[in-house]
Amino acid sequence: MSRYREVYDAWLKDPLAFWAEAAKDIDWIKPADRVFDPAAGVYGRWFPGALCNTAWNCLDRHVERSRGGVTALVYDSPVTKVRRTWSYAALLDEVATFAAVLAQHGVGKGDRVVIYMPMVPEAVIAMLACARIGAVHSVVFGGFASKELATRLDDAKPKVIVSASCGIEPGRVVKYKPLLDAAIDLASFKPETCIILQRPMEQAPMTPGRDMDWETLVAVARSTGKRAECVPVSATDPLYILYTSGSTGQPKGVVRDNGGHMVALNWTMRNFYGVEPGETFWAASDVGWVVGHSYIVYAPLLAGCTTILYEGKPVGTPDAGAFWRVISEHTVAAMFTAPTAFRAIKKEDPNGALIGKYDLSKFRTLFLAGERSDPDTVKWAEEKLNVPVVDHWWQTETGWAISGNPVGLGKLPVKYGSAAVPMPGYGVEILDDGGHEVPRGHLGNIVVRLPLPPGCLPTLWQASERMGPSYLDEFHGYYKTADAGYMDEDGYLFIMGRTDDIINVAGHRLSTGGMEEVLASHKDVAECAVIGAADALKGELPVGFVVLKAGVSRPAADIEKELVDLVRDRIGPVAAFKTAHVVARLPKTRSGKILRGTMKKIADGVDYKMPATIDDPTILEEITAVLRGG
Ligand code: COA
Ligand code: AMP
């Protein structure tokens, strides 16, 4: 029997008592004056008046309670063939030392630190070191190019940037330092200090006076016994900023606070994921994404678990058995990844032959998120691994699951294609465009009744005025998720797609509007459109269509290649933008709106209705011919 209904109803009946109870599992320097202040912030603030420190709760308190010898972090890197572990006591030592290095370089409470790093343990150490001294980190995913990084530098204005000489992608070393240098050149804001981790595969040239060597700084701090202690911060102070795609090229700086974030994440480990202190939890994601922040770094450490930082891929490092090796070698109890990773494995090893090579007897649950879990992939994983496979739905903005099947409270029946039921904290409703609730089973806008629970974004970094237009104004009293879907008679949610221009490529969230801005900047392009076309492996892939300026006579193939290169150069390889088509015209409504939805249907090969407002229906035939290679 699942306790889900009882627990959800307890939250519904008295939300403040529910979160006050959950807050007891956190160490507070000073308890909150009240659980929630509805008058503070944009929609209220959780735990005002409380003082706390997130790094203390992740590290020191476990050491204080005689758990310093428990493994906190495992670094498993098939691409460098390195495996290392840190106990809670050892990780605390690294973090306190690096925090002292940051402090020495002028980083104090409230200062920002941008972390642009591959999947190395130093990224985790840097994040926790910031938390320790009350600094605000902003991790930028390594697959983003200089321009994206520059935009984030200008917005976050970091006192220090922490980076590395390189990342390792299968078959190639990605030099990070030239990307960082180019970003600093592009940005108006110039940081005073960059701390660079020199990796053995690539020695980065250093800019005198600005660039410092990670290892040297840490060695000096260590030899002089420098350590930084935890700085008390308000529960409502920012812990980090994580930029995510908005509907333009200007990313949104999602702010996470300290107190509510700890309470919510800690609650999820036992109640949602069903994992106990001392067990191993593995999120195969990247620290540059929200899944990495929440479930590689913060939640497992808050809960006293062992977490794994995996620098590798599901396939090719070295084969489609990589995940099973990690699970068996590190006795993983629960794993979290994106469905696309399983589609990649299934493609290479359709019969799951490599699974049999490993002992997975301690593995209990597979969690999937980041994009819709297609029933075929879920069923394949269930059958081959013989464990429950749980789809759960969330966003960078929420930081933890809005809905899912809470195995910790007792698993509910699975419905394939559904991200299961709302979590305590989230009053989920489905509304039509006019803001009226739609009947069960009917598609609509998925919204969450305000206030959002602890852990969700209280605001956008130095842009609280963007909260209204982005999330709160359209449906009064609700947070707009910008996902569309329906709820069935049993209260199960089915997430069907975005209502804005965001697409999901291999579990990565990208804005087609941002890509259009890049295409439009090409000197020969008059107008353009980017759509997300269905892809069997990555879920969606961007496809661009451009109309050239009058008089341009260069070969279309040359321009198409330049456009592909331009997106890779401006946004980064993560955009996976590999297809651009030069077309004569774009299909539009009579009022001039480009019919992207119809173009997507054509690309996906699904039936479409001729839009009543279309200006010239023959253009759709032209688009069809281009997509069919005609
Ligand atoms: N630094 C530099 N480049 C990076 C990078 C990084 N940190 N991460 C990805 N890239 C590059 C890749 O090398 C690839 O480059 P290419 O076009 O030259 O091949 C490009 O960005 C696209 O990356 P990706 O979409 O991840 O494709 P992939 O083919 O490398 O791998 C999967 C596909 C499915 C194996 C991979 O996306 C995956 O494991 N995804 C699931 C886990 C996950 O990350 N989820 C995210 C949120 S939970
Ligand atoms: P991100 O902010 O990168 O985590 O991306 C959030 C978006 O990914 C959501 O708004 C959804 O569109 C999509 N998403 C995440 N998890 C799921 C899921 N389990 N099912 C369907 N879509 C999902």
C-alpha cells in the first residue's frame, strides 16, 4: 500500500505544518521566524528569518555525527580511466580549503562565482566551497560556446571564474580555456580572477595577472593550514543562479535559495526516491544542468548518501554496458538519467546482452526525467533490468519533481506515458487558454497553484520583473509551467509538450527562438524559422529554414553549412543543430505569423489540418518537398 494519498492530503490540509515538519531534518543556525511569508518576494518566501548554511548540512553535520568515514563522492571517469573516492571528512577538507582560496581572492557572501567546468570533482568542490562562504555559484554547462558564456558573465558579474583546461568528449579533447578567453573578450564585464584546473590532457596557456592555477593555490592554502568556516546565510539568500533557456536568446537566471532548497531536496531522497543515508545514488547527468545541481551534488549529500560523478556517456565509453558497470561496481541503489540515454543503449544493445555481465542485484529503481519517457523505452528498461522504472517531471525552475511515482512512499501503479501524480507542495491544475479548468482527460496548460513549494525559484536573478511575464501573469494565482498535457480520472499527469518555443534535444532544454536569432544574424538571411523535429534517439532535433535576401546567388549548400557552423559557434555543440534548409518562402498566416507548428507536423510526418488563416497553401508543399529531399 502506498502512503502517497495520505501524505499528499496531509500537505493539502496544512501545507505550513507539512514543511515545518520536513524542516526538522535540517540543521538551522537560527530557526525561521515563520514557515512562509506570503507578503515577501514575488509570490512569498519560505523560512524567512532563518539562518543556515547549505555546505554545513551537506558535509560538516555528517562528520560531526560520526559519519565522516562514509563515502560522499565517487568520481568515475571512463574517458580518463580514473576512479577516486572521497569520504565525507575528506570532501569537507577539500571544500574548506578551496573555500579559503576563494575567500583569499576576495569572494565573500553574496558574490558570484561562475563555474565553467567539465565533469571533474573540482566542479563539485567549487560549488560546495561557494555555498560554504555564502557566495552564489553559477555553473555553465561545458557544451555551451563562448557567446552563451559571455551572456551569463555579463548577467552574473562574477568576482571569480573557476574553469579547467579541457573536457573530454569521446574521441576529442575539448579545450575550455580558448572558449573562456573568447567569452571574456566578448563580455562587457571582466572578472578579476580565473582559477584554472590544468588537466593532464591539455595544458592551458595562462593570462598573467588574471589566471591562477587551481593546484598551486590549493597547495599553498593547505601548507599554510588555511580553511574557511561556514558562513551563516539567510534561508532566503541565493545559493545559486542557473541560467536556462527562455523564449529568446536572453537566458533566464533561475535563483535557488538556501533554506527551502535544503528542506525540499532532503525530503525527496527518502520519500520520493526511497533512498536511505549511506546508500549510493547516481544521477547520470551533468553538473551544468539542474539535475546535476540537485541530484549529483546537493540532495544526495544533504541526505548522507554516496553520490557518483560520472565523466562518460551511456554508450561508447567504452560500450553500452557502461551504466551497468557503474551500478555494479559502486553498488548503486537508485539511478537517475534521461530517457535519451536509454534509447542510445537500446540502439547499441537491443537485447540488453551486456546487462548479464554485471551484478545488479542491489539496484532497486531507475528514475527518468528531462523529457517525456516513451513507453517503449520504459518497457524495455523494466524488462531488461527487472526493476521499477519511474518517470518524473520537473524543470530547472522547480529544482525537484512536480510529479512522479514516489517509490519512497510506496509505489503506485504505473501508467505508461504518464509522469504519475503531483508531489506534495504542488497543486497541479489543467487550464484552457482562458484560465478555466478543463475536464479530466482534456489537453490544456499545466499550471501550479501559488505559492510554489520550497526549493522552487523565488525569482530570476536581478530580473524579478520578468517573473510576471514569464510565469505568473497569464494565469492569475498560478505558476505557468509552459508544458501542455492532461490529467486522467485517477489524477495521473500526461506531459505532452511545451507551449512555448522550447525544444528538448537529448534531454537538453534549448530555445528555437535563440537559434533563430543566430540564423537571422547571417548576412545573407532575410528571414528564418527553427522547429524541433521528432528524432528517434534524441527526442527532438532542431531543423532550420531560411529565406535568403534578394540578390544572393551563392550556392545554397555553402550557406547551409555556414549556418550550421554559426549555431555551433554561437550557442555550442549541445544545440545539435545539423540541418539548415534554404527555402524560397516560409508558410505564414495572413497576419504574417510563421506556421512553425504546421512545419513541425510536416517534418514529423504526422497528419495536419490546413490552417484556416494560411496565406498561401502551396508553400506547405514546397516545405514538404524540401524535407523529403525534393
Ligand atoms: N562539453 C563539450 N561538448 C559537449 C559537452 C560538454 N560538456 N556535452 C556534449 N557536448 C557535445 C557532444 O560531444 C556533441 O558534439 P558533436 O556534435 O560534435 O557530436 C554535442 O555536444 C551534442 O551532445 P549530445 O546531445 O549530448 O549528444 P551525444 O551524441 O554526444 O550523446 C547521448 C547523446 C544521448 C548519449 C547523451 O546526450 C546523453 O547521455 N544524454 C543523457 C543524459 C543527460 O545528459 N541528460 C541531461 C539532463 S538529465
Ligand atoms: P529543464 O528545465 O531543462 O529541466 O527542462 C524542463 C522541461 O523538460 C519541462 O518543462 C518539460 O518540457 C521537459 N520534461 C522534463 N521532464 C519531463 C518528463 N518526465 N516528461 C515530459 N517532459 C519532461
